[in-house]
Amino acid sequence: MNRLHPLSAVTLALQRGVTGLSMPFFVVMVLSSISDSVDIGWVFWLAPIGLVAGIGYGIAYYYRFAYEATPSTFDVTSGVFSRRSREIPYRRIQNVDVSQSIFHRVLGLAVVSIETAGGGETEATLNYVSEGEAERLRAEIRRLTAETDAEADTDERAAPADGDDSATDVGEQGQQTRSRDEGKPTLLFDLEVRELLLYALTSFRWGAAVFPIAILFFFGGASSGSGLVPAFVLDIARPFGGPETLDGAGMGPLLVLIGISLIQWSVATYVASAIYTAANYYGFRLGRAGDDFVYERGLIQRYSGSIPVEKVQSVTVTENPLQRLVGYAGLWVETAGYGPDSSSGSQSAVPLAETDRVYRFAENLTGVESPRFRSPPTLARRRYLVRYAIVAAAVVTAAFGLAQVTSLERWYLAAVVFAAVPPAAHLKYVNLGYFVGEDHLVIRSGFWKRRTTVVPYYRIQTVSTRRSIFQRRLGLASLAVDTASSRTFAWGSPTIDDIALETAREIHGTGRERLQSALRERAREDDIGLSVDFT
């Protein structure tokens, strides 16, 4: 069994020591406020005890943590008081990621994360190993995973008759091919500086909103009239009719302040998002090593990892309005238990490239024929028109209600939102489409972030028909296609929205039949179904 790098013991001891030192402060302060029998002076002798106990626990955890790559599983043993032993079969491993911060690179350390199918969470994390050990582990796990998959493919074939060595020859040939393919990765895509800047400027990550909020709290003390709003926010809003201070401010100036603050927050979030994206995808490179994608990216925090091609569930092309305007798009892949928008983000095969090139990549990767999209019936567009009209009516109603309890005038100007209803319904409708191919199902949806997802039939887990109350009245249905990938709130299952019920049933039946045909074909040909050639 192998141990982590010795510096891990130092890091763990410091982390646990700080925790042990701070806990007595918190506990004693809370208890002293509840009971007079607890003296605040207890902190001065409890804190050193907590510090020593934390350091001891961190060192013990280091010595009790061990890992080993066996021929069939990757084993991890951890725990001080409660021991935990994990045996991770190689056939379940989806990704092996290596990350390094600036601190890690200076010390020659790395963090290795092993992701498995079934939830998208990290199954095992090695904090920390040397850079050489990280590369050795990644190469070793990739090799053992390939051998395990090759053995499984061989076992699935019919047992050969006496004297028939054909199955053995095929298995040995596959292993020889994998061995020849391993080595230095072949470069498939290199994100240029111009593409990185375009990606940063045309992307918007809502998670970056925490940065302006943090700045707001940091400067909250330098305020005028209230400790809740920084002075610079009031200074910017004042020329537009904002209040001098919050004390005694009228509703009109407060609404101006809210509007200006929202604009400031949006601009700050956009800038923070661009900086984060540029730093996160700096130096992005995608390569091929055997039957795996290998990637590396990041300026401050450096990431690298591998994505087994045979475990890719679907491929998605993403475009927002700004990217469509300049003719660019991105390409994402999903593996089992590990979907887009996960924490490590290793699923981005091509962050941004010219749209034609990205679609060509997607076609080469999946082998899908050029899709001829079909649109939902025009009845769906009428449904969107009614839906957005109800939203607009709710906005006007809210403005009217606000006018009744405040000095807000001209509430009726909110009715201007009705002008956006027809174009919104039209854009929603024209960006929907689906294509039922011979080997793949292609689904397109979304305007603000249009997604075109290619799902091979043999990767489909379930196909479900969904009908809301309004859809049942109109004779419409939505068809959701689930794979083994891990989905997030922001990235749901590919869904064909608002098609005729009979069409949904027809696609449902067709998908089931072609799924069975694809599985039989793959069993005969032993084909992974995806190409790793982007050229």
C-alpha cells in the first residue's frame, strides 16, 4: 500500500490544528451566553488542548490513509477511529482528474480525483501526491481500465470451440492496438488566445455573482447613511435621482437605487465571470491517448485528466446568442455519472470554436448523419404565446399592487412587457427541433443557451412521456431521454418539448426498437460506437 506525500501530513496537521484551536472559542462563547456557570476564561486552556488534539488527529489520519492500484480494483483505506476501505472496480471509473494550484506547483504536488459512475461525486481523492506519482497513477489506471474493458468484451463473446483461437486472437489484437496507441497524446484541439477571449466575453456564469456580493460586504462599512449600502453605490445612483441616504428616502429614489444597483451588480458579475472563465480555461488542450480523451487547462488552478471514450453517454453543442452572432459554439461530452456543469468541468471537449468546426467535431465523434430537424406543431407556439402573456400580466399586476401601497406612479408603463411576448414565443418555438436518425437521436432546444444533444440509441436508459394539464388539453406531450450521465439543475435531461401525443408515442416506440437493434449490432461487432478522431 502507498502513502500520500509527506507534505500531506503537514497540511492535515495544520488544517486540523486550526479547527481544534477555533472550536473551543465558538463552543465556550455560545455556552457562556446561555449559562453563567461557563466562564469565558476556559478558552485559554481549552484552545491549546484543541490545537494539540487537532494536530495529532491530522498526523494520525495521514498514517492511516493508504492506496493501491491492484490488477482489478483501486483500493483506498482511510479513517482514524472509524476505518473505511473502498475497492473501486476499474470498469466503474469514468474520469481521473489531476489538479494543481500555484502552491501545489511550487511544491511539486498534485491532487488526484477519481470519479465513478452513479452520482457524479468524487469517489476517492488523494491529497496530496507528487506530480510524478499523479501522472503514474493516471497512466496506470487508464491502462488497467482499458485491459478490464478488453477482458469484459472478450468474455461477452461466445466461448470458442476446441481448437478455435479466434476469440483469443481478437482479444490479444485489441490489447496490442491499445498498447500501440498509448504513449504521448495526439493533439486534437488547442484553444487559441483569440478563442479564449471570445469564450470569456461571450459566457456568463451566475456563480460569479458571489464576487460583487463579497465586495459589497467588504466595503459595507464605508457607507453614507446606512451600514448596509456602501457609499459608492449611493454616489453612483445619486445623479440619476437616487437618495442621499437611506434614512427617510422616498419610494421613487429607492427604486432608482435598486435599478442602478442591479445594473452595477450585473456588470460586476459579467466582469468577474469573464476573468474566471479566462483563468479557468487558459491553455486548454485536448488530446487523444489510446481510446481516451486527455485534457489540461487552467492558469491559477491547473487541471488535467482523462475521459474514456467508450463511457461517453452523449455529446452536446452549446451556443448562446452572442456566440451565434460571431459564429462560434462549444462542445461538451457526458460520461456515466458525470454530467456537464459538474464541479470539475472536465466534460468540455471544445470550450469554443467556429460553429462549422464544432459540428464537424460532433459528427466525427458520434458518426451521426447530418440532422434534418423537425419542429413541434404550430400549436406549441400558441401555447408559448399564452404562457408568456400570463407572465406579462403578472408583472403588470405586481406593478399595480405596488402602486397601491407606495407612491409609485405610472404603474401602467409596465404593460410594455407585453411587446416582448410575441418575439419571446417565436424564439422559443424556432429553437426547438428533433431528428430521429438510424443510430442517434438528436434534440435541440433553448434560445439563451441553445443545446443540440446527440444521444446514441444504445446509451439510452429510459424514455418517458410527460404531459402537463395544459399539454393534455392541447393533445401535446414532451419526451424526456435519460442516459447514465449525472444531471444538474442547470442541465436537465434532453427533452423533445410539445410534440403531438401520437408523434411522441411513435418516437418512443422507434427509440425502443432501435435501442435493441443497436445493442445487438454492438454485441456482434464489438464496436465502442464513438470515434476519437476529431480531424
